[in-house]
Amino acid sequence: MSGRHKWSELTNDFSPERKQRIKMEAAKLGAKIDREIHIEPIVLDWSEWHCWDDVKRLVKDGGVNVPDDTGVYEVKLDCERKRLTIGKTGSSLRMRVKQALVKENGVHSTGQRIRADIKNGKLPASDIRIRWAVTERPAAVEEELHIRYQGKFGELPKYTRST
């Protein structure tokens, strides 16, 4: 079978109202359809801010249970508005945040820099807070969070190298 699909095959999971809206938008946009992308809003349900050490601890020992879903996360110092980093997951928040960022059980360059500053006394682990939000579109959300952060503070978070 070729890579071409019928409209009805591509929209099987859409409600009739959404199918109609898509058709109307496509007709209205005409030539613009190739130049503009309109993305549905993404609503984030952020977790509470959790202490670095609570995230590091095992759940059975009173640690925080980080979701095993895709998503985004933010790290900050307790009394500051600025973030230390804003990141996304490729697959699992639990693996990215709990294992790679905090525990060093995986590759995470930002985590390495933060942990080095904790070890060198530049950052008190007891003051570091982490929160996350599950989303099916972590790359798009991370990009938007970076754009908003740069607009507000004129720079990316301290430990974020690029967007």
C-alpha cells in the first residue's frame, strides 16, 4: 500500500464536529494551508513543587512517585522565580527526572552540571524544587516554555544550553 490514505482513513478517530471543522478550516485557508500551522492549545496539569531529595528517594522510603509518562519538567531554587532548567522527556518522566536528572542513572548533561554544583557547595540540594506535567507533546511544550521564559527573563534558564 502506498503512503497515500483516504481522508476517511486519516480521520477515523475524529468526532464528526472536528472533521467538519478541519474541512472548513482547510477550505478557508486555501493556499495558506502549506504555510501556516494551527496547533490546538495544550493544557498542563503541573505537579506540586517537590524537594530534590524527595524525588531522589525511593517511593518505598517516602520518596515521590514520578509518572512513567512523557512530559516536561522545571527545576528551580525554592525562593526564586527563575528556573534552573526547563526540560522534556523522550519517553518517561520517571526515567528522565528521577533516574537521569537527580540520581545519575542515565545520561543527562544538565543533571551532571546541577549535581556537580551541589557537590561543590554552589547549590544546596535542600533548596532545589522540581515539578512536572504529563503531555503527549513534550517537544512543543518545552519549546513554548523556553520562548515564554526568554520573553520574561531575557535568557534561557541557567542550566539550559539550547532550546
